[in-house]
Amino acid sequence: MKKILLSFLIITFSLLACQVSEAKTTSYDKYGRKTGSYKTSGNTTTSYDKYGSKTGSYKKTSTGYNAYDKYGSKTGSYKQTSNGYNSYDKNGHKTGSYKTNSNGTTTSYDKYGRKTGTYKTSPNGTTTHYDKYGKKVGSYR
């Protein structure tokens, strides 16, 4: 589940960064401790752990994104929809979805359509992740 949540955020930041040649996002836990970072260059976003070791990558496609592990093996994909993304495992089975409403709040769902969390972005560009009960899980900026 954590992988899916982080993947969505990477995709979101990749879209926001598409107008610049390179962008960086840092992830934090609910206490503000750094948990990792993401660097976007061109059509590829690379993820790193808190020590700077590569953990995976995401490459833009004509329909969304493909996800890869640190060795370059495909782990899943994300297909764009009219209001967000659907996520799939490496075999093409749907694993969840993300829907963004008109005020910019994104809600995540599991493969059965049950809410798993929300993401809210503040005017300063920080995205805060909450679990399905509304408790803060972490943030990205």
C-alpha cells in the first residue's frame, strides 16, 4: 500500500514539474523526518530512500506512467483517467485508483473502491497525506 501511495505522489509531482527540466521533491513522515526524495528529469522520475540510494523509477507513457524497481524491472503502471489515475500491477490487474476533485483534493481507493486516504496540497506547494480516518501520515514538498 505504501508503494502505491508514494507512486501516486511521484506521478503528481511529475505532472507539476513537466514544465521544468528538473525538479526535486522530498518526502517526510508524520513527524517531519525525511523518508526519501524524488527527482524528475524529462519523462523520468527516480525515487531514492532517505540515504540517497535509488529505490525505483517512473517513466511517462502516452497513457500515464510505468513503474520500475531499482533494477529496472517493471512493477506496475498508472493509466490516466478523466479525473485521476487507475493503478495496475505488473500483470495488468487493477490495484487501485486516485480521483481528484475540483478543489484539488485527491482521494485514493483500493481495487474494491474503498477509500484508503486523501492528499491535500496547500498554497505553498506542500502535499499532506492523510489516512482514511483523516490522520496525518506524511507530507511531500
